[in-house]
Amino acid sequence: MVYLHCITTCAQYVVGGPNGQEYVQDYTVPSNRYLVITAADVTSSNGALAPCATPAWINIGTKIGDYTLGRSAWALPANTLTTHFTYPPGFAFAPGTSIQILFANNCAIEVNLYGYLTTN
């Protein structure tokens, strides 16, 4: 299982690492695996843990050089703090890619991604 916490770039949450529970910054999909995302929690807040008063548009993409290719997007209505999305078959990120989060509004955005690594 892979758990990523994303604001602009994604950090992997690791349990039992050398420092106990920690985030490993700037997650990149291992070069010999695909990352399959099966669920996401998307949060839009005003920075004080209150829901954002305006709608939010959040896009997840793969960073390729200086270009981010959009892969999936979420639209959150105003006054919604966290929305859970599930993807039963999952959607995959290719080996060696990094994941970027882009958004359009004046509020703070966080995305938690849940998935797993596979060889095919």
C-alpha cells in the first residue's frame, strides 16, 4: 500500500522508517513499478480548518520535464471541507514519474492519495 500526501508535490507517508513514522518528500514512482491510485481525499480549506467559501478545481498530473500532463481532476463545491473519491479499477502512473497537484482558487488544497505498486 502507498499513501501520499500532496500539496504541490507529493510526499510518501512511511511507517516504521528509521525515524518511525515520516514523510519522504518529492515522491517518484519507482522505475520498475506502476503506481495505481484507488482512492483520494481532497480538501479545500481557508487555512484555518474551515471550508473554503469558493469552489475549487484541483488537477493531478505527471511531471515530465517542465511540463505537467493532467491525469485527473476534481471539482469541489464551495463550503466543502473534504471529499472522498474512489476508483475501483484504479488509475496508474508510469514508472519514474513524479506527481504534481495544480489548483485554481484562493484556498489551501491538500490531496491524500491511496494506492499500491505493481509491475504491470
